[in-house]
Amino acid sequence: MAKGSTFEQDVLKLVFNGLPISSVASSAGPTTLWAALHNADPSSGTGQNQNEIALTAYARVATTRSTNANGWYVSTSVSGPASVSPVTAMTFPQLTSSSTDTASFWSVGLSSSGAGKVLYSGALSPTIALGQNVTPIVTTGSSITES
């Protein structure tokens, strides 16, 4: 059964902004979420390291579970599925190894490295061609949809 559109927004605001859902859930939990890049959809894998890119100097990026400048924007439209996107672009470390790989998905999870739990994942828009001296950036145009 599907969630109501307002509740979809509430769930995203709880997870990404730390805002409680009245009479349903508290805001207790981590203050940091970790964004990762993937060359294929990680959602059916065993953790956040599923299909994660593996290039020299790559590391996950810490984000704040809030609505501040390092946080998250949750859509307010009630006409479609709720979505969340970064408030500002997320800049990953500059890569120092060559590659012909492309980051086509991203995820948000609970661990700075390793398997960790994937909370949400989605397709990147635009995708990121990876290679030496490339600084991957997830733009504010990339979003993850609640479904």
C-alpha cells in the first residue's frame, strides 16, 4: 500500500532533516548522513559499498541531517512522490587515479565507509565521468524519490 503524499514528505523530513513526525516518530538518530557514488544501482545490494566507485582518493561525503547549507531540501509538492535533494552541491575529493568509469547512481547511508546501511539511493542527474583529476560533484538537481 502506498503512503499519502504528505506522509511521504514527513518521512523524508524525518530521515534527512531530523524533524519528528507528530504522533508517529521522534527525531532521535544520527546527526550525520554519508553520500556515496556508484557505477550501478546499489539498492538491491548488501550495503552502501555495493557498486560503489573505488578510485584513489575517493571517499564518501558527510552531510548534515538538517535543512542548513550542508543539509537537505524536501519537496513540498503534494501532486507527486516526495523527493529530497542536497541544499548545495556535494563535492567529493578530487580523484587521483585514471578510470573510464561513470558514476550513475548515488546513495545516502549511515556509515563513512564499508557496507553500512543504504537509506535511499537514486540515479544521478547528470552522471559523472570519472578519471584522474576529476572532482565529482552531486548537483542540487540530483534527487531521491520516496516511493
